[in-house]
Amino acid sequence: MSERATSEPAAEVRSLLANLVRAALMSDDRASALWREAARQGQAGLAAGPGRVAHLNVEGFWTLAVREAEAPEYRDAETQVEFGFPALCPFRLDELTDPAFDVDRAVDRLRKSAATG
């Protein structure tokens, strides 16, 4: 098995979380909608094969995803949230892989958790 094959599920989880964070950070509805759609596509992939990521620890990916989403190239457009995101991931892995996962609800949840710290 190649290194790429073993790291792909981890990258998918991190990417989903980063897209959710970006959608929560964006004040422009159009930009937020684009990140939400990217999150929906990524989440659908995870929901189609949840066993591929069942062994992963979501906390490490959360930290990386927040850093990735808050990268300098996005800062000018990120004005929706004024406070930092929680240190611990507000989602369990089984939530992220659930076919009923609601991206819009998740983004709202992130905005509220960032506003309250």
C-alpha cells in the first residue's frame, strides 16, 4: 500500500473540517456557499465509506483544519467570526460520516462555538 493510499482518508477528514471552518468564517454568502458545497461533497465521500476513517482521531485533524482555514490568503474574506474556534473538535467522527450530516447546521454550530469560545 502506498503512502498516498494510507493518508487519503486522513486528508479527506481534514479537508472536510477545513471547508466547514472556511464556510463559517466567510461573511460573503456566495463564498460561504462555495465552501459549504465543497464540504457537502467531501462529507458525501466520507459517508459512502465510513469504515475507511473509523480508526482516525478527529482532534488532530481539527487543529490542522483550523490552521489551514485561517491561512493568510483567506483572512480578508473571513469576517463572520470574531473569536477563535474551540480547541477541541465540536464534531465526533461518527457525526462527520453520518449520511444525515447537515452541513448548514454544522456551519451554524461552528459560528456559535467560535462566538462563545
